[in-house]
Amino acid sequence: MKTMNTSFFYDGLTEFHDYLFIDDYAEYAEIAKLYNDITGPREVNPKNYSAITLEYKDPGKCSLTQTMN
């Protein structure tokens, strides 16, 4: 999946967000990286700023939808 390979996938995510919604996650995308990010700390690399790590409790809940063909 091309979008998960970018280091800016969580660009804009902060500890002040209550909810993260990922829409139309690809059917054949690797779930392992996303699973690790959802269940543990997330590396957030905002463009033009230094990367930060958000602990599991900080950025709020997460959900996603997936289209199956």
C-alpha cells in the first residue's frame, strides 16, 4: 500500500485528537504496521517539523473501514 509507506502517514495527528478514522483501507494492504501503530506508540512525522512519538493513550481511539471486492 503506497500511503502506508510514507513517513508522513500520521501528519497532523497530535495528543489532542480524540478520534482517528481511516477510510477505505486497501483490501490487500499489510495490516501488521497499522496494527502495531494502533495498539502501541505511534511515530508521527509532521512535514517540516521533528518527528514525535505519541504513546498509546495520547491520540485517542481509532477505527477504519475496508472495502472488500
